[in-house]
Amino acid sequence: MEFNIIKLNKVNFFYGQVRALTDISMKFEKNKVTALIGPSGCGKSTLLRLLNRMNDLIDGTRVEGEIIFENKNIYAPDVDPVEIRRKIGMVFQKPNPFPKTIYNNISYGPKLTGIGFEDRDALVERSLKQAVLWDEVKDILNKSAMNLSGGQQQRLCIARALAMKPDVLLMDEPTSALDPISTAKIEELIDELKKDYTIIIVTHNMQQAARISDETAFFYLGNMIEYNKTDKIFTNPDVKQTEDYITGRFG
Amino acid sequence: MTRQAKEIIIKYIFFVFSLVSVVVLGLIVFSLFREGLPVFGKVSLKDFIFGMEWYPTYDPPSFGIFPLIVGSFIVTLIAILIAVPLGVLTAIYISEIAPQNIKAILKSVIELLAGLPSVVLGFFGMVIVAPWLQETFDLPTGLNIINASVILAIMAIPTISSISEDALYAVPQEFKEASYALGATKYETIARVILPAALSGISTAVMLGMARAIGETMVVLMVAGGAAAIPESLFDSVRPMPASIAAEMGETPFRSLHYQALFAIGIVLFCLTLTFNLIADYVSHKFRQVGSGTL
């Protein structure tokens, strides 16, 4: 059964006077991994941050069009961005654990929503297990997260996002600051997570997009050039520009 | 001249200049101790620090500075109790909440406050705050602990606010984004992520604010009232250490016992501010976070 979890209708986005995204209309399928690719400055990260209203934090930005999530435009005036961010989690490019203990990093989000204290230990364990970090940190839960390696920190950030039990997980180049082994672990993890979550990932790494995603969208200069099954995009793209980018002729 | 020789010469010029300031400071400390220490030949250290009576011009004189120490501490403590919430909350407002234009105005107002000469603030305390206190609370004098504390707090706010602000700015943007992305509101983010991450910097600000307040002379000279006795209420007058030195130094014969006692008070003050600075330094290193959270 196919089901669209997020739908974009003619979305335009402006930083001040500068238009960063032009007339983007697309649908994200539930329990799939969708990769957003394209050269730097093409708007793919901007699009990702639009999906959980993180761009609200930047002054002087403006959105046109609608983004439908759970039958509601998340940019409707009566929508609380805080609610959206609790359902649509995010993992950033640079691992950014809080300078707190590992345990408190995971329980940070659930504490905000007021999940009972007795549930919390179980939730921390479950989230860390989901992020395949439990075995490495189960004895040091009360140590600072800053002592972990970069790859561990990034999995911690994924676990932290999962602790909110989101519907969608946005990932903004989650492996670009990591070594190949950590990258491989995160990619395995993404494959595992798509059973339960919808994942939208921005990546600069073409092989990574080909390896882990079901759908791929190619962006260029704020326009969506092509959006299709990943196999199709990487073997037989419809648009010449896509082919040029994928084969490394520009980018 | 070769390029290398020039580099070497420049290096030594800078070295000499930095040496000059260090040496001058060292000599000041040296003379402070040279002038002050002899008093302990006549008065024991215990009697000096814990003596309850400061009657330097009586016959025989009595040099107990405990009331002065109490005066300094109580005025500083209350000033800090007033200045810390105001300074820190101002810093939070400026760095995290205020829109750009209000931020600019507030920052320059605080800088202006820092630039006010202490004698002007003291004058304000004398002619405006003191009569008001006296009338409102029906006191014998408005020159008292509360008055001095309020004026000192006004002086300490810019120090506390601007150093706290720097600490808040140094909290990496990534922490804030992580918090927002987990569905935290702005206030939850400030209280649970930004403030804890900036805590060492804010503690430093508080310690430096205290050092500033305890060493401040003109304000306490003008508005603390000058009574060298242990105060019984917040409306009593006190004689903090710097006020005593400033008020009496002009009257004492050179190298008399009184003169040496005033220098010894200077030594006590020096040790106190040094302690505050060392604590500030220690706190900012001890609680410094490692990793990308380094301040």
C-alpha cells in the first residue's frame, strides 16, 4: 500500500528578496527513504528544513504554497511549529549532542512533553537500541555525551530524535562529518529505521543516495529537476541535467 | 636589515612593553605590603582582622577592622543579590530574545551605564536616593547599607551583563537548533540548554561583578554612611574598607601606625579581590565543556 505522508503544493521560499525554492510540488511516501540531491546552494537543505519549520528560526524568511502533513498545512496560522517538530524529527550535519549526560540527551525531548518518569529508563534504552548504540554506551549512560566519538555522537543524535517517536525523520547530510566506518553504520541504521519511520535525507554523496534511498529528487538552483525511483534516476534519468550531475559532469 | 632581524626586534619590543606593565603592577603590590605589614608588629593579625573596634585616632588607638570587613561584605552581598538577576536576565534578553533594533539600543544603554563615573552615581545616591529613603522609612539617615547596595548594584550590572552576554553568544547555534528540532519552545531552550551551557561564563561574570563591587570606593564613601560598627539592620550605616582608606588616608601622618593600618586594610582588600578573580578563573576553566560545546 502506498501512502503519502507529506505533500508539497507549489512551495516557494524566500530569504529576504532572494528566492531559494521555486514552485516545488512533490510527495513523500510513508516508510520510504527519499534522498534529496543536488549541488551546493540548490535548495535541498532549505527544503528539508521547511518540512519541520526550522526555517522559522531565521529572520526575514517567507514561505508561499502549502506543505500538507496529516491533512493539514503546517504553515497554516493556527499550527504550532513546536507540535510539528515533535512529530517530524531532525538529525543535523554536524553531530550536536547537548553537553549533558548520554541519558539526559535522550530524555531531553520526552521530558519536555512530560512523559512519566517510570517510562523514561525504558524509553532511553529502546531509543538507544534502535540507534544501535545501546551496547556501546549502556555502562556509561551518566557520562557526558561529549566523550563519544563523532559516529557515536551522531547515532546518539538519531536516538535522541527517535525518543520523540516521530513519524518522519529528516536527515541533513548526517554522515558528511563522519569517517567511512561510522558512515556505514549510519547507513545500515537508516535501512533498519525505514520499517518504522519515513526518512528524508539530504546528501552530497551520490553513492550514498543510490545505496540507501528508494526515491531520489534532484534539485538545481532552487528547482526540482527530476523526482523518481532511485534506480531510475541513477540508471536512466529522464532529464539531461540529472544525468550530467550524477555522472559528475558538473556539481 | 634582514627581515628576520626585524621580526626579532619587534618581538623584543612587545616583550619589553608587556614586561613594563607586569613590573609596575608587581612594584605596586610590593609597596602595598611594605607599607602595610609593619602594623602587625604592634597589632596581632587576629586582633586586626577580628577586632571589633576601629578607633585609629584614640589614645591608645584600636585597630580592629572586623566592622569594616562586615560592612564591605554585606554591602557587596546585597548589591550582588540585586545585580545578578538583573544583569543575567538582561543578558538573556539581549542575546536571545530582543529584536535587532531593541538589542542595539539596550546594548548601548548598558555601555553608557558602565561609563558613568562612580562619583556621579554616588552623588545620585546622596542627593536623591538618601533623602527618599530617609523620608519614606523615617530613618535618621538615608546613607546606609541599602542605599550603597543599590548604587553598587547599578555599577555591577554592566559588568555582569556584558560578560554573561558573551558567554551566551558563545553557546553554539547547533545546541539551539537541536533543542528546537526536538520540539522545545524558546523558553525551554533557554532554560535547559543555553543557560546550562553558559553557566561557567555567567559564574565568571558574577565573580568579577563581586570583585568590582567590593573594591569600589567612591560610592561607598559617599552613601554608606561611614559608621564603623557592626550593623543591626539594613538601614544602618556601615564603613566598608575602601571608604575607610579613602576617608582617612589624607589625615594620617606618613608611616604612622594608622597609616600602616590603612595599607594593611589595602592588603586585605587586595587578597579578597584576588580571591574572587582566582575563583572566577577557576570556575571558567573547571566547568568548561569539552567537544563542540567549548566556550
